Amino acid sequence: MAKITYIEHTGAAHVVDVTNGLTLMEGARDNNLPGIEADCGGACACSTCHVYVDTDWVEKLPAIDSMEEDMLDFAWEPDPARSRLTCQITVSDALEGLVVHLPEKQI
């Protein structure tokens, strides 16, 4: 289990424990966090679980694959260095303390 911090566009922070093996999207969904819609349910077929990874964590996450990169083209104001889809990041102990920032909106 890892403690993950999701920071809303407004600055409101939500620190939640996410079970290893779940994705960041599932952790947000299971904890009823606002700002991650996850319309496709985690199939990497939309961009409604888009976040900006805190700069301290960008290099610590697994590399982005081409499918996720393609979906990020549809995200609200994607940042080439920090944008990720939470459905594509699986939680492990190595992500303890991860911080992600939610965009102003999901599209």
C-alpha cells in the first residue's frame, strides 16, 4: 500500500492509501476523489484521468508507452514532461509519497 497525494486544481490536497496492484485511477475512484472522471474505466481509451506528475516524481515512474502518449493528445492542456494517465500507473510500495496534480478539467 502506498500513500498518494492528489492535489486538485484549486489546491485542495487529498492523501489516500492506495492498495498495491491498483492503478492511481482506481485509487482516486475508490476514494471518491473529485477531478478524475475515468470515463473509459481504465482502458486507456480516453484522457479523463489525466494528471500532472509532481516534478520530483517524473523520472521515478515507469516510462510512458505509445498508447498512453497518443491518448494524452486529447487531454486538457497536456504537459509533455509531466502529463500522465492515472489508469496506466500501477501502485507499488515504490510509489509511497507520490504527488499528482489534477488539471482544471478533464475532456
